[in-house]
Amino acid sequence: MKNLPHVVMKTRFGTIVAELYPEKAPITVANFEHYIREGKLDNAVFYRTVTMKNQPGKKVKIQVIQGGIFNNNHPDMLPPIKLETTKQTGIRHLNGTLSMARDKPNSATSEFFICIGNQPSLNYGGKRNPDGQGFAAFGRVVKGMDVVKKIQKQPSDHQLLIPPVKIDTIYLIE
């Protein structure tokens, strides 16, 4: 197998390293890499923690932390990308999977999340989104799931981390 690109995210809780899958999810990986290379994620934060306890009213519960620019009108925001479903890519939402957050299909920009535990409801045909299209998985944490879990356990108001966890440094290793 060809050497995969890796992304390194350093936070006050430690370092998260993830491998990316450009051959399986080329649009999504290119978008994420563009944000990193252009410095558009230099002030990114993990701002959302979703736990089994903070999803009242949700029949389908998930566990993730979410990060990105956290501002839909930010000047560094790039245009939305086409949704590469898990049906197309074969990348499933397993423990440590990196995936793009979105509202409707083809609306993902800079916001991404990391799965904590297996999250099949986020795959194509899953029940978390009413449209059934799932989310665009594009990588997997290979080091630092302990850091992901520490971030998930930080104080929050509903699902918003108080305070957000700054990604001090984010860069690619190719």
C-alpha cells in the first residue's frame, strides 16, 4: 500500500495523529488538506462534544468530538464540497474515524469530527441524518485516541465545550 498522508493536531491535552485516505475519498481529503496547507485551520478548535448523556430527544445517539473554524461566515471558509458517502468510499465510521460534519448533502466545509467508538448510524443508510446519506469519512486516528477521549470529557454546556479546546498546531506529513 502506498504511504498515506498523515495529519498531526497538537492540543494542550496531547497530540492526535491521523492517516488520510486520498484514494478512497479524494474530494474530502483534498478539501481538508487545502484548509491545512493554506493555514485556514491555524486557529481551529474542538468546540463540540457529543456523549451518550447530552443528546436529549435523539433516538439515535452518537459519540464524537467536533472541530474546525466554527464560524459559517468566516473569511477563510471555502465553498462546500460534494458528499462522498461511505457507500462510495467504503470507509466506515469506526472508532477513531475522521469525517466531515454537514447539514445537508454537499454542504461540508471546514468542520470535521472524530468518532469515539463505532458509529454505524453515521454511515450511508444510517439513521442519524434524516436524508440517510451519512457523512464523508476520510481518515482514521492512528495515535492519540486517549487525547480524543480527554477532550470529549471536558466541561460543556449542552454539547459546546466550555472553553473550546484550541488546536495549537495542525500540519500534514506526506
